[in-house]
Amino acid sequence: MSAEEKIIERILSARVSGIKKTDLRKEYGEETDLILENLINQGHIVIDKKGTAHYLWHKDFYFQSLLNSDPKLKITFEAIKSLQQSVDNALDRLKNIETTTSDISTKVKLTIEESEQNNSDKISLEFDQFRNEFDTAIANHSSSIGWVEIAKIRSELCNKYNISDKRFYSLMNELTNQYHDRYELSTGGYEGLTVRGLVHGFVRCI
């Protein structure tokens, strides 16, 4: 271990009490002054006068030494720490409030949007009106033998009444089941009602 390392270790062992510079000089000889000067310049140790003697502290213990020897400084430091803790706690609470508010806002927004969508579907096109519109679309778009592609009717009514595809097919399924003797379905097409595992993409009035 070098002389510098021994001196640092010796100062560390003194902790908050510090050690007299003259005591170090007695232990480690005349080279002590030069080593101490280098350590002070590097910020590893602190030198201060206590009474008529110069004392040395390791940087990790010097501030605690000041607190122990100066009641006013200790009270001020503790007040600052308490204030800092209060600020940190307030910031933590604020973050929690912001997070909770954001979560609630998101849930409320989703609930409102879902409710508006459901209400829109229910209010904009009720069953009886859907039946009339469905029959009109068949009459307007049917071929010479009466068939109409369901996708064409779905596109027209969904755009006109701002309803979802799911809502359209729910109403159509209800309609064709309730009036099965009035409507005939045929397989084919890219979309439609699934009956016994087959997609029926065409419809006509009987």
C-alpha cells in the first residue's frame, strides 16, 4: 500500500471526528504535506480549522461533521430535507392523480363512444323501417329474375343510416327468420348470411 493510500485510509478511519494534520505528519513524515496537498486538490479530503489546529476529513464525512458542530446548520438542513420530502410526496400524489384521471377519462370516452354507436344503430334504423328500406332496395336493384346481391343492399343502407355491418346483418337475419315465407336466399357472393355453413349472398322477394 502506498503512502497516499495509507493516509486516505487513516483519514477515513477518523470518520466525522477528523484528524489533526500534525498527527498525520508525525505518523507519515515530511512527505505528508505534499500528499495532503494533492488529495485536497483532487477533492478527496477537506481541511478546516477547529480551534487552533487544522483538521482533515474525508469528503464523505466532512458535511456530517459540520452538522454535528453547528446546530443552526443542522436545523436548516433538516428543514430543507423535510421540505424536499414534502415536495416529492406531493409530486408522487400528483402523478397518481394524473394517471387515475387519465384512466378514468379513457374509460369514460370509450363508454360514451360505445354507447353512442349502440344508440346510433338502434335509433337510426328500427326493425320496421329496416324492412321497408330492405324491400325498397330489392325492388330498385333486382335483376330480371328478382335476385339482388346482399352486399349492394348492405352498402346502401349502412351508408344511408350510418349503421355497422354487424347491425345490418343482425336486422336482416331477424327479418328473414320472421318472414321466411317472403324472402328467398341463394348461395354465392362474397358476403351474406351464413345458413347451415354456407354463405348466402343473394336475396329476392317471393
